[in-house]
Amino acid sequence: MATNPTFQLFSASNDKSSSQGLGFFDSPEPPRPPPPPPVEVFSSEVSSSVAFSVDKVNIGQVTLLKGRVNTKEVFGLPNSDLVPGVYEGGLKLWEGSIDLVKALEKETQTGNVSFPGKRVLELGCGHGLPGIYACLKGADAVHFQDFNAEVLRCLTIPNLNANLSEKPPSVSVGDKEVRFFAGEWSEVHQLLPLVNDGETGTKGGYDIILMAETIYSISAQKSLYELIKTCLANPNGAVYMAAKKYYFGVGGGTRQFLSMVEKDGVLASTLVSEVTDGSSNVREVWKLSYK
Ligand SMILES: C[S@@+](CC[C@H](N)C(=O)[O-])C[C@H]1O[C@@H](n2cnc3c(N)ncnc32)[C@H](O)[C@@H]1O
């Protein structure tokens, strides 16, 4: 790990330990090391050795809990560092995941989306707030994916547990299927329980895929997009994606990702919300669905 260069990532939300800068990489992305093999992480594998504390996050009318762990304790890295192909930033809460929960709350209120009975996948989950929101809103199954098994063990699982233990008594989560998968986007479909059957697209698939701040790296976008098409229920599945319009220094962003989606011609995109709060780059939430 020590031989890998580290990079400042973009600003994280509500995280006093994070960089406030907008820059990504100071130089072009270096080649990535081979990814760790995909694994399912079970709730029972929750870390008991890494210190975990929670803060409240008010997102519009929704209050969720956000766990906090020390990057150094988990990965031996100073806070704010991201090491491409080794640690992909999942221990921080990024602005996009707050934007996504806000957008989902609006979509729920206007009846554009509803979670009861739905199978949900959160890609690049980190804290997992959008997936936790889906769980609290009645989704039947929520599967969380992160690059790093350590993020799932030390942060996602305890964060889900903390939020569930605070839920109002009217919300029942006892019968939900909640599962956790670690792995690179080009490989993790081998483990995900709900994928389309390639030929007719009628078997399985996730009704809703959620993702926030996952499209910053151009080199990973193709495999992320292929994973989405492998996993999204056809024809009624929908993806909600929160991201910055442009990630300075690395070239990723919504414009560039959506142009790939448009060229492919399978999914249509609609802008759900735009955030221009003056503190950062323009941020957007997009919905993708089959044409
Ligand atoms: C910047 S973090 C965002 C975390 C969280 N969604 C948020 O908004 O707070 C990017 C996330 O995508 C995941 N990720 C990035 N590149 C990946 C890749 N090539 N394969 C699998 N997961 C990846 C990371 O593990 C991490 O959870």
C-alpha cells in the first residue's frame, strides 16, 4: 500500500476531516493494481475493533445517522486520501449521497418512485445513506456494494444498524433482505443475486439502482455502465445517479457519462435535480430508464 501514490479527492459533505478542495488528481491516473476478488460480506462480519461514532445528518425533512471511522485505523492511510484501485473513498460521506436522498424524498412525495416491494442495489455505497433510505421506506431487498470489504465491515453495516435502531416504531424492517457485496464493478456481477438473464432480460434484476459520486474516474465508467445494464430489471428498472457535472482533473462527470449512455442507445436519461449552492461544482441527480 505504501508504494501506491495517494491523491486528494473532491470535497466531502459534513465531514470536518475532509479536504475542502475540488481538485481530484494532480496528474493522470496511474495504472490500477489488480482488484481484490469479489466477496459477499455478512452482517455478522461487522467490525468490532475499529472505533465507530455517529452524527446526525438532516436531509430536508429526513434525519439519518452518519457513521464516522478513521481512515488511518481502517486502511493505514491519512484522512482524505484515495488510492485508486486500493481504497476508493468509501469511508467519507460525499455531497452526492445527500443530494440523492433529497431527490428520492421528493420523488417519493410526488409518487414518481415508491420503495415497497422493490429490490434495490446501491453501487459504490460507502455510508449507504441512499440504500438505508430505501430500506426505511419499505424496499423488500437492499443490496449494498462497495469496492472495499473493509468499508462494508467498518462503516456500511454499523451505519445501517445505527439507523435501523433509531427508526420510528411504525417502520418495520424485520423481513427485509439486506446484503453486502465487495468488489470491482467489472467483476462483482458474478456475486450479485439479481442480474438479468442476458437473452430476454425478463429474469431478475434490480428495480432501482442508486449511486452517488461513482462516475469520477473515466477508466472505471465503462465497467460501471456495463454492470448497470447487467443488473437493472428490464423493462421497468430505474437508476438514480447523483454526481458532479464535471470532476476537475480526472475528466469524469455527468456530461461525459451521459454521452456514453446516449451513444449506447439503451437507456434514456432525465434530470431530476440540480444543486448549485455556490460552495462547489454544479451537482446533479439523473434518472436513467430503458428507452
Ligand atoms: C467517492 S466514493 C462515494 C461514496 C458514497 N456513494 C458517497 O457518496 O458518500 C466512491 C464509491 O464508489 C466505489 N468505487 C469506486 N470505484 C470503484 C470500482 N472501480 N469498482 C467498485 N467500486 C468502486 C467506492 O468503493 C466508493 O464507495
